[in-house]
Amino acid sequence: MKITSAEFITSAVKQTHYPQAPLPEVAFAGRSNVGKSSLINTLVNKKHLVKTSSRPGRTQTLNFFLINNKVSFVDLPGYGFAEVPLKIRAQWKEMVEGYLRGRQSLRLVVILLDIRRAPSADDASLIRWLEAAAIPFLVVLTKADKLSKDRRAAALRTIGEILEPEAETPIVLFSAVTGEGADAIWSWIRAVSQGERRVA
Ligand SMILES: Nc1nc2c(ncn2[C@@H]2O[C@H](COP(=O)(O)OP(=O)(O)O)[C@@H](O)[C@H]2O)c(=O)[nH]1
Ligand SMILES: [Mg+2]
């Protein structure tokens, strides 16, 4: 994908602060430290559009970006960080579920999972929740460079079976180090940006 522009628009915690007149939107979700900022930066060919953090679990806002004046990206706050107190978790849930449910321009949620780990209860519950809300999603396995080809194939099978024993979940392998998978993710984004959102 040729990137002509990629810029930060705004941070928001509630609906009245979201950007208006929105373009087709893609949201990125995953547990803290999974590689979400690195994925977005790779997709837009910018090293520092989104801050990569050595202090995970800090960002508790929805961050909106405008790409090529055509599609909007939303960096959702990371979840599943053990030290986050219950009160903050409840706020996360309210903020993120409110966004996912209410955002008419949302076309796709990209769910990031670390290829080396089994999906957590939080990962699984997000996926079940999106299915129930009929919101399209794509699973991206991050940090693929950390595994050999054989171990990647095994991880792909195992994670696929855990997430969706019966149906086919779309899963893309990705590495921010090699850029592998970025084109495939852009193909999905392009496809959904052109279509209408499924309605529950
Ligand atoms: N080897 C490798 N490291 C990665 C990859 N993606 C992210 N990381 C590292 O994982 C850590 C967390 O990345 P970050 O993008 O900040 O994660 P976020 O908290 O989900 O936004 C950083 O140290 C990154 O350099 C990847 O594809 N390969
Ligand atoms: Mg981040």
C-alpha cells in the first residue's frame, strides 16, 4: 500500500469526542505489549506515528489516525495487563464496548495475538463479543519472526483451534521486523473499506 499521509487526529474517551464525518474505520485491539503500535507503524511506513511503549498498560484512550485521507485507524487501549486494577478494567470495558457498539463507520476490528502465546480469556471474550455484535474481525498473529517456519505452522493450527474449533477464522501472520503480513492486512482493510458494515 502506498502511504501518502498518516497523521494523528485526536484521543477520545467518549463518543462526543470522536472525530465527526468519519471515513471507513479500522480498530486495532490486543493485550498490552502484543505489538499493536508496531503493527500500525509498519502498516503506515512510519517509525513513530504511534508510540511503542516499554510501560505497557498506560494508554487508556482511543487514539484516532487518518491514513491517506481515506481510512481511519483507531488504536484501542491494550487489555489484560495483570496489574491494572478492577476499576480501570471496568472503564476499559465501558469505553471500548461503547465505541465498538456505537461506531457506525467501523468496518473491521484487527485483533492481535502474540504467536508464541495461547489466547487469553480476555482475547477469547473479545472475539465472542464481536461475533455476537456481528462486527467483522481479523486475527493477526504478531512477532512471527520469533518462531521458525515449523513452529509457526503449529502455532497457527493451535491458535485457530482454540479460537474457532468449527468455523474458519481469518488469521494473518505478521512481523514488524520483516514486514511480513502487512500486504495481506492491507488487502483486508481495502476490501472492508469499500463494503458496507454488516448489521446485527
Ligand atoms: N521481534 C519482534 N518484536 C516486536 C514485534 N512487534 C513488536 N515487538 C516488540 O514488542 C514490544 C511491544 O511492542 P508495542 O508495539 O509497543 O506493543 P503494544 O503495547 O501492543 O502497542 C516492543 O519491545 C516491540 O519492539 C515483532 O513483530 N517482532
Ligand atoms: Mg501501544
